[in-house]
Amino acid sequence: MQTIRSQFPLLDQSIHGKPLIYLDSAATSQKPQIVIDAEKSFYETINAGAHRSSHELASRATVIFERARAQVAHLVGAHTEPGKEEIIFTAGATASFNLLANSFYNASTPWHHSARFALHAGDEIVVSRAEHHSVLLPFQELCYKTGATLRWLDVDRYGSIQSETADAVITPKTRIVAITGLSNVTGALTHLEPIIQRAHDVGALVVLDACQLIPHRRVNVHQLDVDFMCWSAHKAYGPSGVGFLYGKRDLLNELPPSQFGGSMVEAAWLDKPAEYAEPPYRFEAGTQPLAQVASAGIAAEWYEKYMTPDAITHEHVLTTQLLAIADISGVKILGRSDDQDRVGTVSFEIEGVHPHDVSQFLDSYGIEIRSGHHCAQPIHRFFHEYASNRVSLGIYNTEDEVKQCIDAIAHVRPYFLGVH
């Protein structure tokens, strides 16, 4: 994995006089040099508006923009042919979920009504206890606006979503199922097939949160048969400020827009409603983050090249190694302490020591982890915790880094509490 690691310039530095050990990739991943260069090159050589003007720089910007759309689509198995595009660029995964929720709400109003997406009192939206707030809150708000009822799939004692309860929770009243493919707290992989099958059996739409899943596993949207999928570039070795929304083309054709402005209409008048552009453009109002989109396309290609079975095996080895923290006195893992159906995202609590203190203590060793509730309070409450510490692995981490992290965690309670 050294060949991969050497491509990440940020990792070659010291923190507080110690070599940097970056273990916070679930929050944001680091970027290979080729991705950094792509963003810089756009500003240096193109920097013009895509789908605007007819001069050479604008034409180049349009080519780069649509090439990135194809690169991202290819990564997840979406359609790339002109007129059949299924990838929408957004400002981030949170923006993608809000786009969907707002579009569903617009579809529920008389002026944008669509029977396929409209929600009413008596309808149900299903999430899970393990959802990130970026999934939970937009769809909870959609319930408030439309009178629909929010229901949820619960989790087992390890915090893993109970897919086997899908038949009971997802009913003929269910219109939308919004579910994560991988928990950002427990690192647990969701058994998606029974949830997707049940949702489709009752005519519900499936919205998949793939923010954590894509950095760890290859995903094909058509094989999964999800209706919509949201994820972000910055967690998958790409730039910040860019998110993606996949939608089945026939659904995008019917879905009303959620934001309005430049570049998303074919025609606008003062005395009658606008004629909106075809997807994906009707969902991309205003000027897009073009340099970041160009960089995101390169990141998608880079990921396809390097996310191999060997890389997945390497992470599995590191995950097994990391889970040894469960043997340290006073450490409790939130989730499974074995390597079954999980990835290298491990949240834990240290008895008697606040997570912020743990994070700062590890930082003094040059080890960067996350502390807090990770924007997932319901599952923390399930574990009777307000916050936790989280170590999350990236493709660039090494066995020696994990060992140093474990050694540092073992010194936390002796340092703060004087106990071993």
C-alpha cells in the first residue's frame, strides 16, 4: 500500500513534533496529488462557465464538466449516454438529501403535483435508528410539512440495522425508505437486499445513503436497484463542496425541481410558469463548483483504479488489528468488537474520560481521530452515550499507524485517572 500512500502529500508532515497519523477518514478523506492537481489546473487553464457562452474556454469547461459526470456515473454503474444521464451534481451529500426531500414536497403541492412523489397525511416514511442527521432531518421535516408519519427500522444490540424486520416496518402505507448502507458510528454494513425488496414490493421509493459505503466498497446502483442514492466526493478521496445524487432516469424525468434560477429552464415568462430543462440540468440551478467537479471526476477514476480486492483485504487486516482496543481496560466499542459485516470505522468510549479529552490526548501523539456524536445522536442514545471517540481508516493507513493508535489509547486512563 506504500505506492498508494505516497500519492497523498498531506500525510507527509508532523503534528506536535510527531509524524501525522490520520485516522479520521469517515469525516473527510485526504486527497491524492492527482485530485489536487486537477482542481488547480482548472483554475489555471480554463475557469469559465460550463453550458454558457460559445467561446473556447466555456466549451472546454462544458467538456470537463460533462466528462466528470460520466466518470462519476461509471464509478457507480449509472447511465452515461447523452439524454439518459442519471447523476446530478450538488453542493454535498446533505444538499442531495435536501434536494430530494424538497422535490418530494414540491410534488405534494398543487402547482408541481406528481402522484408518483406526492405525500399526504397517512403516508409513511421509513428511516433507521442508525441514520446520520443529514438523512433523518430532511425526511423528518418532510413528514412535518406533508402530514406523513416517520417510522424507523431499529437496531440490534450491536447497533446494526435489523433488516429482518423490514416486512413489519415497511407497509403498504410506506412511500419512501431512506436508509444508510454503512453506519458512520458502528461501521456496520447494512444488509440492504431485504429492505430494498420489501420497499419495492409495497411500491415505495428507496433512497440510499452511500456516504460511508462508497469509500469502503464498490457499489453498482443498477445491481442494487435503488431508486436514488446520495454521497459526497470529500469522503471518497475527492474535493469538498461536491456531492452526487443518482436517480433512475424515469424518476428524474418526473421529479420536480427544488431550486430555481439560472441554467435550469428551457424558457421563462412573466405571465406563465417556466418550462424546466430535462434532467440532470433542471436540478443544477446556478453556477456549479466547476473546478471541484472536475477534480471529483478525477477522484472517481482514481478510486476505480485503486479500490481493488487487495485494498479491501488490507482494510480488513487493519480493522481486525484495531478492534483489539476492546481488550484495553475501560474501553467499550459501540458496535461489534469482531470483524463480521463491518469496516474500519470504530467508535468507542473510555470509562471516566470525556471523548474530547481522548481526542486531544491522541492529538498530542500526532494521531487525529474524531470525537463527538458524529451527527448521529439517536444511535448514540441507543448505546446510552452522548458522544464517542471514532477511529476511521482510509486506503492510505498502515499497520504501524494502527499499532501506535492502540498504544496511545492504552495510555489514556492512566494519564487522566491514574488507573490501568
